[in-house]
Amino acid sequence: DAGVIQSPRHEVTEMGQEVTLRCKPISGHNSLFWYRQTMMRGLELLIYFNNNVPIDDSGMPEDRFSAKMPNASFSTLKIQPSEPRDSAVYFCASSLRGANTGELFFGEGSRLTVL
Amino acid sequence: KQEVTQIPAALSVPEGENLVLNCSFTDSAIYNLQWFRQDPGKGLTSLLLIQSSQREQTSGRLNASLDKSSGRSTLYIAASQPGDSATYLCAQTHSGTSYGKLTFGQGTILTVHP
């Protein structure tokens, strides 16, 4: 298996622009997580999907952030409008049964820079 | 608020040394604890997962222990090699959620020099 695939790997944009990050989880995994990593705050869970349904979005910073999972093999994280403080590495991770019992597999991340 | 703390923040050792990385957590309702490795510019790779009913897990030169009563976990790396250089993160899974929400520590940056 190719693992969790994220795109783009790097994104540089200007404040106010819309940003869309994409994730393809490992085939057969029913749990998908979006994390954000910064030097100041470390890794933070943004949202968790189970069987394509958002279960916990309490970590989503504000209304500018939205996430969708239209099918089992694709998810997007959208920021509109983007702000400099959104600059971070965004990770997608998937698991077979949720992190309770299964390992979490991470993608290589999307590094976002908002100027 | 659940918190996970890792000590030391950075560690530099010569090749061949045995070393211990520490992780402490405040939430006693732990479901499991995972140790991850992160290489620069890369995602996280799961190393070891210890369920709350277990005391330790081993994989090759790595051994992770869990002591729920003291709120501590340690990752022991035997005979360290330059290829072990990376950031090591521990993450606690809380039993209060149906899926196991992870809280990560800030990580220990390990450098093993030849």
C-alpha cells in the first residue's frame, strides 16, 4: 500500500486566499484524522471522521476552517480566508479501527505558509 | 485538561549508548499510549503502542514501558545508532472518547553522533 497520501506537500499563499489540502487514506481504513503541527503548539487534532462522518470537530479553530470526506478514499481540509497564523504543517492520518485499538498512520504532511 | 510532557526536549549522545526518553501524562483515564518517530520534513511513524492493561512493549532495540499509577512512560533505545536521530513523540489516548483522541507531547529531539 502507498500509505496515506497528502497534497500539496508545500503551499505558499497570500493572506485572504482559499487553501485546500487533500488526503487519501489507506485503503480499508475507516478512521481519518486531520492534525496541525506548529512549533508553539505541537500537534493538535482538528477533526476526526469515522466511516466518512465527522465525529469530533472540536479542534477546528474557527469557521474559516472546514473539512469534508465525500467518500472513503478522499478528504479535504479547506481554509477560507487564510491568515498568516494558519501557517503550519497539516497532517492527515488514518486508522483501521480508530486510535483506540489500531495504529495511526500519518501522511507526510502539507506545509502551508500564508504571507 | 489532559497534558503530556516529554523530557528532555533534546538529547545528544554518541553512537552505541543506551538511552531513555521520558513521557509523563496527567490523565489517569488512559486507554493506550503510543510512541512515534518523526524525521525532518516527514510525517509520524508509529513505533510502539502500549494498551492500558500492558506494562511494556518491545520492538527490536526499542522498549517502551507504561506506569499508569505514576503517569509515566519511558522509551528505551539500546545501542543507539546515527539512524536513530529523529524527534520522538509520545501520545496518550483518552478512554473518555469512543475513538481514542490522542494528546501529543512536544517531543524529544534525539541526535546520535558517530
